[in-house]
Amino acid sequence: MLSRAADSLYWMSRYMERAEHSARLINVHLNTMVGQSPSAAERHWQRFFDSLRIPAPLDENGQIYVPEPYDVIRSLTFDRANPDSLVANISAARENARQIREQLSSEMWEQINRTYLNLNQRNFDQVWNDQPHAFFREIENNTNLFQGLTGSTMMHDEGWRFIQMGGYLERAISTASLVDAHFGIFEDNGLEPLRTDEYLQWVGLLKSCSAFEAYCRIYTPTLHTGHIAEFLVLSPVLPRSLHFCADRMHQAVQQIASITGGGRSQRLTRLTGRLQAIVRYGQIDEILANGLHNFLNDFIDQCQQIHMAIYRAYVDYQVEQEAKG
């Protein structure tokens, strides 16, 4: 596979995953912010910005303040100048898809085009005043449909593996950032039941990972922060857990190496294998005792190392080989 094709497939997947994650977080945020006290609203907005890995607005004293929801959500939805907006991410995904059109099925191309056109034909004032929750759910559904069509219509060859790598790497970083933002604001009370005023915030965390119903099946609807951390970090079967993402990344790297030859992917295989081992054999009591924040920061750092290793092994390497040729 040419380096430009691998690069475009990788980033197409990351941008679509990022758009889906942002749409879901915005929707959950709007649902849980109603009727909050000023102090609770401030914490809520801080968590929201930290979850999306974007800076929070600060006043002249350097303190976060509660912004106007309309302005923030509009910027995160339709502002083309904002690289974190939905329209920017979906546009970038479509542009990457256009560059490797021959690698995609017609169903994939039609769906990413449809998602792009539907978003660009909407007016934010109409969305905000009408049914914002339905709008953001539509974005989630459209991006999930694209992922489903990718799995069912694209050949599961080398290109498919780069899509898997990009999507699960983006998802792993997003989940780790989301969990870290939430546990960094609210006091961890271990396995004690949550207070009533905190319950909705933790429900929001689980819903932001599409994990609330699954959590209730395993742990019952009684929420405990220790159980939430264990589920989102160490569950091998939850599609957005760190464990699940690390498993899929390592699997994709091994399959790419078997196709291309393992020589130039040895470091990448070691990095994904080490990340997989950390969450596969980790124990939540040890992680909490040593500091969940430190664990999650280290996890994100290792994901960034994997990103760089992908480029060294498959993108920059191919460019150098072509230059030598």
C-alpha cells in the first residue's frame, strides 16, 4: 500500500471517530446541564472542555467561567475555523476519503458524502431552537452507519487494518481523556454509593461512552466510582473501554505486519503489545492506589508513541523508499 493511501485511510477513520465522539459528548452535556447550581455548572463545563481536550474559557483573573451554551455549541458544530468542530472533522474525513476513493466501497463513499452534505445544509439557529438532541443523535447515527458499512462492504485487507488502527487509537485517547476529566473533578469515593447530586454526572460519563445499559447489566444500576473506572478502563468486552481498544490496535498491527512483513513494524508491535498488557493484566485497586490520573496520562502518552511509530513504519518509511528509488 502506498504511504499516502495508508495515511488517508488512517486519518479518515480518526476524523470520523472524533466527530462521533464529539457529537455524543455534546448531546450528553446538553442533557445533564439543566437546572444546575452555578458551582456545579462550572465543574460541568470544565469537565466538558477537558473531555474534548480543548482549553476552557478563562476570565481576566485566569478562572474558568460558565460560558453561553449557544456560543460554545455553535463553535463546536458549524465553525469551519475551529479544527475541533463537527463540520471541520467530517470535512477532513471526506477529503481524506476523496483522495483514496478507489480504496473505498461505493456504499462508504455515498455515506460519508451524505453525512457531509446533510451537515452543511443545516442552519445552527434552526437546530438550536428546534431539536438539538435529535440533530446530534443524527450525527452519531450517520458516523456509526459509516463504520458499519465499512465493516460490511470493504475488503478486510491492509487498508481495512489501517482504518481499524486509526479508529481505535482515536477512541482510546478520547475515552482516557473523558475518564480523566471526570475523575479529576469529582472526589473518588471508591465503592461507596454516590450521593444524589452526583448521580447524574456519573450517568453522563457512562452515556458518553455508550456504556450505561451495559454497566447496569454487570454491576446493577447502583453506581460506584470504582466500578465505573474498572468498567471503562479494564473491560475486555465494552467497545469503548481502554482494554478493548488496545486489543484491537494490537490485533490490527499484527495483521498489517503479516501482510507487509514484520521488519519495519517491530517497534510498533512492541508498543501496542505493551499497551495491551497494561490493561489486560491491570487491577483496578492497584491503578486507583497508584493514581488513576497518572495511569491515564501514561496511557495517552503511549498512544501518542504508537501514532508516531505508525508514521515511521508505514508512512515516512515508504516516502524514503520512493525517494531512494
